[in-house]
Amino acid sequence: MGEDRAGERPADLGPDLAGQVAVVTGASGGIGRALALGLAAAGMRVGLLGRNRTRLDATLRAVVESGGRGVGLPCDVTDREQVDQAVAAVERDLGPVDLLVNSAGRIERSEVPVWLSDPGEWWAVVSANLLGSYLTIRAVVPGMVARGQGRVVGLSTGFAVRDQDTYSAYAASKTALVRLTGALARAGTAHGVRAFEVSPGLVRTTMSTSMPMHAEVPEERWTPVERVVEMVVEIAAGRLDELSGRVLRAGTDDAPALRAWAGWIVQTDARTLRLRTYGTDDPMSG
């Protein structure tokens, strides 16, 4: 049950994205590694960002051995200078970035209520998840705006949209990411930039299997990492552009169904984070 399957190379994914460039953070392992391999399999050149040089090199070797092209750049996404330098290196070696996938992230080591959390660890989790995504967006998106096109994907979680009694830093940072994605989608629309949050569901990774709450999760509740890759490839191919600013769920959402219902989803403001009011008389309903 603790096996990490997120490094497996997915099967053929269909869309030809040859010539396009993706940047994937957290590419040294877990979902980020799977996304890097999947995007390369779909034809993209991939810039791999991660903190662990050895594991990052292993991902890069897997990309190259599968016939793909990429560069691996050790990078702490909470360090602005490192992020700026890494993005500049990707653009120099591979070309302008068409897709940014913010997969890097962390979670608290202990399942404790917020008042028992360690302040240093709490802020480090928020910084990795939120500041890291902000800095990569800040480094990549200006080029997308200048070219009039680009897509950004963040990894969300059910923790972002419902209250939890533990993992408060992780939940708070992921909720903030939904807002960050919404702001980017709204501001970027006029410039051809789309942004999405993809909730991967429960994927077997080192992080997810280390969480005590997942110790007895039945097999059918785990999401195959291939479903996450397929969703991001659909986004990269421009097939879900109408749903920019929305939260999508890998493993349960079906891309053709999402396309069929896109108009209704947008019209009803679904798949966005909103305050639930008690009615039209609620002062917060405006």
C-alpha cells in the first residue's frame, strides 16, 4: 500500500504537443515526475524543476530514454532568484514556455490541530505551496502575456474546499492557490493566458502514503496517476480552455463530459470557490 507508483511512465496519451515547452515543478518524484514523463510522451519539451539533484537527474534520464527532450534544473521554488534563473535556462535551452505545471509542494509531518502545530513548519508548508507557485507564475507568465498564449496548472486538493481538523497549513495554502488561479485566469483572459486547478484525488506517493489518515483507505479510493496526467495533457492541448479558472478533478471528471457541459459550468459559476450564503437577504450575497 505504501508503494509509490507515481514514477511510472503512462501509456500513449493521444494529443500531439510536439514543439511546445512545459515547465514542471516538483519533477524529481511523485505526481510531478509522472507529469513530466507524460507531457514528454505527448511530444512536449520539458523543463524539470526540483530540489533533489539525484532524483531530478533520474527523471531527466527517463524522459530522454523514452525519446523526449528536457532539461533538469535544481531549484528551490521559494527562492525568487533560483526560480528566475531556472525559467531563463529552460527558455534558453528549450524555447518559450507554453505550459507551467506547479506540482511542487509539501505537507505537515504530523496530524495535529492548528494550535499544536510547529510555527516554522507551518510557514514552510505555506511557502512551498503558495509562494513557490506565485514565484513560478511571476517568472513564466509575462512571456506568455507577451506572446498572447499560455496555460498554467496548479495542483489542488479536497482540503482546499472543505474544513479539516488537521493539516491546516496544507489546507490554507491550497485554498489560497485556488484564489491565485482565479486571479490569474481573470486577468490573463484578455492576454490569451488560461489557468486551472487540478485536484488529483488520492494518488499513491511518498507524501500521501505517509499520512496516518490514509492508512486504511480502500484500494478503490486511490486515483491512478495516469488519470492526472491525462487531465493535464487535455489542458495542455487546449481542449478545456473554456473552463479556465475552474477546479477540475482527475479520476472522476471525464474530459469529453467537461467539454459538453462547459457552457453550463461557466453560466452557473460552478467549480469555483465561493462563500455559501443563507439566501438573497444575506448581506454577503452581493
